[in-house]
Amino acid sequence: MPQLLERSEVLLVKLILLVPVGLLVLTVAGMFWRTTSPVEPGVAVSQPISFSHKHHVGDDGIDCRYCHTTVETSASAGMPATGICLSCHSQLFRDAPALAPLHESMQSGKPIAWNRVYDLPDFVFFNHSIHVNKGVACVSCHGRVDQMPVLVRRQAPDMQWCLDCHRDPSGRIVPLDHITAMGSFPALSDAQAERLVQSLRLEDSRRLTDCSTCHR
Amino acid sequence: MRRVVAPAINTTMPAGVDGGRRRMLKLMAASAALAGSGCSQPPAEKIRPYVNMPEGMAPGDPVFYATTLLHEGHGVGVLVETESGRPVKIEGNPIHPASLGAADAQSQAAILTLWDPERSRIVMHGAQPSTWSALLDSLSTQLREEAGTQGKGLRLLSGPVSSPTLLAQIGEVLARFPGASWHVHDPAGCDAAAQVARRLFGRPVRPVYRLDRARTVLSVDADLFGPSADGVRNAHDFMQARRGEPRARMLALESTPGLCGAIADLRVALSPADMEAALDAVASRLGVPAAVSPQETEARPAWLDSVCAQLRSTPGACVVAPGHSLSPRAHLMAWRINAHLGNLGQTIIPTAQQLPTEPRLALQSAGAEAAGTGAAGIGTSGVSPGTLNELVDAMRDGAVRTLIMLDVNPVYDSPGALDFAGALSKIPFSVHMGLYRDETAHACDWHIPMAHELEAWSDARSIDGTASLIQPVIAPLYGGRSPHEVMDMLADTRTAGAHERVRAFWRNLWDMEDAHDFEQRWDEALRRGVIDGEPAGPALNLDARALAAQVPEEIEPAPEEGELLAVFVNDSGIVAGRHANNAWLQELPRPYTKITWDNAALLSPGTARRHALRNGDVVSLSSTDASAKLLAPIWIVPGQADGVVILPLGFGRRHAGAKAQGRGFDAYVLQDTRNGAARRCLPLCLQPADQRHALAVTQHEMGLAGREPVRIVSLQSSNADVRGSAAQPSLYPPREYDSHAWGMTVDLDACIGCNACAIACQAENNIPVVGPEEIARGRTMHWMRIDLYHEGDGGRTQFQPMACQHCENAPCEVVCPVGATMHDSEGLNVQVYNRCVGTRFCSNNCPYKVRHFNFFDYADHDPSAAAHANPDVTVRQRGVMEKCTYCVQRISHARIEAQKQGRTIRDGEVVTACEATCPTQAIVFGDTADPHSRVSRSKASPRNYTVLAELNTRPRTSYLARIVDREAAPEDGDG
């Protein structure tokens, strides 16, 4: 039986057959790219003012709640209003060029547009206040911001990461007076950790892993 | 609009596939390439904190403001929920007497009108965009001319006005121009009732019903619970009386099924002409002086005896409420019957409408008022407004040179016979102010965009006279102006805008020298949403002799052979056309017809048979002298009176916005006036037109089909237990709950079918509007739908709010291949949007058909839709199933608050959106695991049952059976 196709033609057919496969790979890659956050873990995000958590938290020892005022009462931790920044910076480093946007904001009445670092999908409803009130320390999600000159997200906030803690909160929570502490946590024995869980009246893991706890 | 365009794409798809294998492969390759390259990453988000944080504000936490919305000029108190400064939801104000915590569909839908991008944005001079200052110049020139003639050629036309400040301003304008006059046009109101009340009392008066004190209510075609300034209050009060002992009764004579008839113990379908005769008969049997005894040729119907006996047995505790369709004569007869039975001052409080005091009188009486009565603007004599008819007569005579119209649209919504547009074209200088550039705006020289009630300062009085402030919850989105500013221009008073004007009025009225005291009282009024210590209008007494002295007018001529009686009714969604561009109200199924986005001429089955008509047949309706004509599709309504055509008003808009334009027919064309009043009822001729019109209807089958979705118990029967037998065996896994177990009951005896819950749900849960084409395909999105059932043809009707039943043995859960619908630990049947892949198996397996699928990206992505969305609820995308969640976001909120305080959730802390807004408290939600919760007590009632219990789905939503008072209705009543 004579060959239907020349050798070069066979190659062409093979190449053509490869096109759908290539398209599929492209599609998957595209979808993956589409669903990932613009901010990758470990990548610094530029901000209108080069704000250093390391300086404010680590060097100056300012409590998280001084700026993130509603973290204990509201779903949102609250970004500091220009007025809060100026409560110190109306005196300190007044003429620093880096703070020009701050004074401009106060004069024009226009807010400073910070770039979001932690961005959850719109179908997830995270509430800061309940986590903070139940012993989840700031550092457990946001990392050692006292060592970050530029804020960097440690890991992707994916569902598995949330569930790790929701399935077994014991050992991951801290006494309420250490909520904003960065490094110095008291070492708890197993019994003490168990007592902490009881005193904080955490809901059982069945409730904590219900879909309706985070998705509405 | 995206949703209208989207189906068209769908219809082109088969052509491509039919083109053959090659084309198919091309399409596949193209779509694969598109999927890979056409997408984008989620946008990088910005965070914009406040420059100076307002006190007590936290981003993401809602702030509620008490304000007032206007229904035909009268105030209804509401609480507006704002999220970061954006108004997103409206709830009732429990302190305000016209709301008592509930809000009707129209009040709640005001949010959508506020954000409507089609609202008017710029001052228009004819067809040309202009500016506010150009208008000011032009107007002041015109007014200077008018001032030369004492304002003889100046006329002011507004809707009904209850705002004390606006009334005072009208008084100022009339003082500056003594020759001018003020006219009021109220298309949704009842001219006949107003005419009679004015003749009886010598001034505009409205009857305020106190149905909570009533034992018997006779509604004669009255829409007591419909969309109006007192509908919510009436519904609340009547249900309170009905839960009392002895149970209050509703007797309804109706031309077409209405909300009163749905809950009536005795219901009779009558044409308005027969109702007048019935009222005469009731009056003569009760021995009302000066009653005309009708010739009783026919056999006396048993229901008439029953009605008379029940009214007679409850003197001073009954109400005879006449409706819009009745003639002035019948309204007068109703006043006489009520006076004879001693109802005035008891269940009916005649309340004087506030009028602008004439400035000279106001100066004299200012001292007396401050010292004594203190009643704001309640002068014994005031400037009574003229009617639209008088205005049109003056316009025809050429007496009007300047016409200012505030928030009215008479070119569209005045009777066709009046030809307002023709009269308006003769006016040299006309100004229109309104939310939309509507029909009247197009016919005027100038148009001013008006600020929405939620955008501007003002004040208002409710029907019973309670004063309240209107405070803006957002700055004007589209540059609208307040009517107070226009009135200040007319009166030539210079003030710093509406805020200062309203404050100045109240500061003056309260006569408070001390600024601190005033600020305190002002803040208190704003915070509470009512002004305390402001007496309601004085109760008026009706002199019995004055009542008898009124000569009854001639009876309306009965329609001749071959003619039908047309009754013009307010649409239950868009009322008289004011809400026409509101998509929520357009898509709200009308209670009895379930028609959306359209109106139809409603006929009884008998009348339709006589003319050989089916649903959707188009007929030609013409006035008896053939001067006016229109084409309208018909819809057959069981339980309607024979020989009556119901024509809902408010549709057929020519200029209103994309959602209203061209929908339905304009019934005003056929409307006529008599003795200066717009007629709500007149004879007309009907001819089949050999056309069909497709109406978008949400419920096609209303029979019970041998099942018992709605159940009835007899008040008299001792054996009134409809509870099912013990639990049946089941293959579903048993479920245990150690904390809360949420559940709901719906009291069918209290449900009036008003649709308030459906809109509350839509606003709370970001439910998109899908448009008539999608509705016609059965793709409704309302999580809360109000089913209607007829018991036999034209027999008793029953509404049934139907949302996800949250079954314990949920058939939807077992068929979902991806676990997108799950049971949670508190018994909720949750829908997880991010898991859903859109197989629609769950919807197929749901026996209650309460799941709704996003066939397209229904959720608008325009900025205004995003602005009023509830940030606590996911906006669903295409391909996702959705349904009632029991307002899981509200449960979450309550749980988090309780957890933070280290306690459990209290009973009544979680209130679902539908429960919160129900005017009759028919819906109760709570924890069934707590035996003392309201819902547990409700479920313990012998009337408690579940729908389709035989399927053993064990729903968490149960219903309380309707109670039927068999003693109220003799055998021949429909009731």
C-alpha cells in the first residue's frame, strides 16, 4: 500500500494535531493567571507613601489598633484616616518629602489611595472583629509586619489555609491580651491551650467549617 | 440593556452549528483561544480611607438614618441603611405612625429610583440643555412681568402637599402674587372622595381609618391595603383587630379581586353601579336618615342581610370604606352610614389637610399659635388649592401666562378628555420640575431636574398629621434641586437652600430663642424620624344636619346594552405612573394576574366568554362617543364582576426611561371628567381587534389540583388541627442540632399578598431584574414569590409567600454533583456560589420550585447597580444557582455580635428582610431549638402545617392555616 502522505506532510499533520493541545495548555494557563491575585505572595506592593510597618511597629512600638481602629468592632480593620497619620506627623517629619501626599490629602480633602495587599475573593466574607475577639493574633495572618519595611503578604489566603485553623483552632490562638503582640507569646501547655479554647468559647469545628460561616 | 440583548445572541447560536463540521471546529478553536486570552486578572483594588473619619462610623458597618418618604405628598417614616455613605436599603420606622416598622414595596423600591441613571440631570430649555443661572434670569424676568399684574397670570401646579415648610412657601408666593393661584393634581387619589369631603367640611379633609378599633370593616371597592400613604398602617391595624377577641371581620364588595377581598370573611363581586345600589340598600335598612330606598325588584340577596346585621351589631366599631371607583353620591352615602353608626371619631377620624395660611392671617395668629395651639400651619382658614380642571379651564381662556409645575406630570396622567397637552401649548412660559424628563417636561419651556426625597431636605406630615423631617442620606447624585429652592425663587426670598429654609421654618414655629435648645430638639427630631409634641390635626366633627342637607347627586347612568363599565385602578406596582421606571416594581408580579412589565384590561370569565376572548387577545376599547380609543390585551381574572373592564393606570409611557417606555397601554386616554372630577368609572365599548399580545406572567396554574398547598380551618370548628401525623421513615441521614435550628412560619391568615416582602428580599439579597423576555421564559429570579390559589372558579383566593423551605431532607442536596448545596450545622440549606457549576439538577429536583438560575449575567455591572448592592451578599454571576438563604448574612451578623459578647443569639435578634417589612407580621423567624422562641410558639399552633408534607421533605418553613369565619358569610357570598 503506497504511503498517503509524504514524510514532511506527516510532520505537518502532527504539528496541526498539536495545536488543540497547545490551545488547551494556553487556556489552562490563562484561567490560572486570571484567577490568581495580582499580588503574589512575597512580592512587595508599591504604595503612594512608602510606609514602613517595621519603623512604626517594630522601632516605635505603636500598637496595631492605634491606626487600624475598628479591628475589634467591625468586619473591616479600618485603614487609618489621614487625620490619624497627622496626629503625629503634624509635628514629626513635617517637611519630609515622602509625606507630601499626606499633607496634600488633608488640604484637598481627597483620600490617599493605598494599594490593597490582602484581597479576598468577593464571595468570602471575612470579619476582623470576631477573629481578634476569639484570640487570633494579627501576626497569624499578617506575619511579622514589625520586620517588614514594605508590607509583603506571606502566603496566598486560600481556603485550605483558612480551614487549617477553622478545623483545629486550639494551639493557634493566643490570650486576648497578646492579640497585637508580634513575637513574644507565652508558651502554653496542652492543658492551658485547652482552657484558653474554653474560656474564649470558640464554636465547635463543625460550625466553624460550615460553608455559611464564610460564604453568603 | 444587557439582559435584553443577551437572549438575541443565544438565538444566533444554532445557525453556526448548522453550518457544518468545519464551522463548528472553527468556533471551538476560536472560543478556546478566547477563553485563554480574552480574560483579565481580577483588578488591583485601591483602599481609600477617610481624610477625617466621621464620628461613630466604621467602614463596612451600616448606619441607619431616619427620614420620610412621600406617598402622594404624605409622609411615611423610614429608616435608610447606608453603607460607607451609600444608601442601600430602606426599612420601616417603628416610631412613625404611618410605618410602625413596616415599609411597602414602593417605599423600599425608592432606593432603585434614587440610583436610577436615567433620572433627569440637566436643566433643559425646550430641547436644548441649559443652565440653572439661565433659568434664574429667564424666570425672574417673567416674574417681574407677573408682579406688574399682581400675578394674575401665574399658576402653580403641584401634587398633594403636606410639607409644612412648602405650604408656608406657597403662602409666601401667593402673598407676593395675590392674583396667582395654586392647584393640586393627584392622579393616584380619588377626586370624588375629595369633592365630597370638601363639601361636607368646607375644606380638604381625609378620613383616617383606625382599623385597630374596628370589629367590622365593609370595603366597598376600597384598596385599603394598597400602595398609598396609609396602606401599611391600615394593614397593620386591621390584622391587630383580627387577632383580637372577638375577631374582626372584613366584608368586601369588589369589582375586581383586591387585597381586601383576599382576606375577606365575606366577599361579593359587584360592578360599581351595583355597589351604589347596595350602599343605598344598606343605608335604608340601617335607617340612615335621608337614605334613598332603592326599588327592590330582585330577590334580596342573603349577603346584604348579613352585611347589615354585622354593621348594626358593631355600632361605633365598624368602618364603611368607599373606594376610588364609586361616584361622589356613594361617597356621601358612606359618610352618612358611618355617621349614623357612630363611627366618626371612633374608627374614622376626619382629619383636616394642612393648607398654606394666608400671610396676613399668619401674622395675626402667630402669637396665638405659639402660646396656645402650637399646631403647625393648621389655620382655620387657609388657601384651599384649586383643581386641575379649574386650571385647564383658565389655561383655555388664556388667563394663564406663567405655569410652574412641581413634581407632576399632567400631560401623561390627566384624563384624556381634559387634553392638558393642548391647553399647555397655549401657555407662553411654563416650567416643569421633576425626577425625570417626562411627557410634561418635553411639552414645557423649561425643565428642572428635581432632587430625590433621599437627596434633599424637607419635611412632611403623615395622613394622621404627624410631622417628620426629610433628611438627605446622600448629596444629589445628578445635580437635582429641591422644590423649596424653586419656591424661594418664586417668593423672591433669599435663603441658603432647602436645609436652612426647613430649619428656619421649625425654629420659627417652635419659637425657640435659645439656639442650643433648638439644636437639641432638631437633632432629636432627626434621630427619631418624627417630631414629638407636634399635635396631629384637630379631629373634625361632622354636623348631622349638614350631612343630611347635602342633595344626593344623580346616579351614574348604567351602561347600555353592549357597553361595559370601565374602572380605572392604580397599578399595584407602579401606582399611577410615578414609579414607572423602577425595574423592581415593573417586574413585581401583580397580586392576582401575576403579570409583570405590562398591564392588561382585566375581564371576568363570563364577560370574556361572551366576547369570545382568551388571555392575551387584543381588544379595541373606545369611549361611548368614540372620541377616544385604545388597543389593549385582555386578561381573565376569576372573581371579577361581570360587565366590568379593569384598566390599570401608569403604563404606556411616552417619555420616562428605558424601563417604562412603550410598556403596556395608557388608560388615561379613555378617562373622562365630570363636575370637575376625574372619573374612575365610566361606560365604554369593547371590540375584538384580531391581534394577540404576549404578556410576561409568572404563575400560570392557580388551581389547587387536588393537593393542599394552602389549608383552611374553621373558626367555629372545634376540630381545627391540620398538623400532620408523626414523622415518616426516611432514607435521608438523620440530623442533629446542638445549637440553633433556624425555622420560619408564615401565617396565611395574616398574609394580604401586598408584595412588600418580595421587594424587601430583592433589595436585601441583590436579586437582579431579568426583564420581560426572560420572565416569559419562566426565568424569574424573585427568591420570595407570592403564589396565588383559587378555590374553584371565582371562589376564595389565598396568597402564599413561597421561598426556599430549607428542607431537613432536602431533595436538592443529594443530586448536586459538586456539593454546592449543603446542610449547615444550624439546619440551613446553604447554596455555595463558588462551588456551583450550574448543572441545575437541584432545581429539577426541588418540589417547591424555589431555586433560580442565572442564565445570563443578570446582575448589572453598571456603577449604579454596584452602588446600591448590599455589600454583605455575594453578587451572583452567570451559571450559578441561587435561592432564599434565610438571610444568612443577618444570622452571621447576629452571631458575630453575640459571640463577641460571649452569649448566645437572643430570640428576635435575627430578623429576616421579609419578616422585618411585613406590615401584618405574618412572617416569624427564629430558633426552633428554643421552645420559648416566637417561632417555636408559632409552630406549636394547631394551624401549623408544611407544604407537600407527603413528600417527607420536612421543610423548616411551615405555614399557619387560614381561618375561615363561617358565620360571617351566608351561602350565596363568594367569600
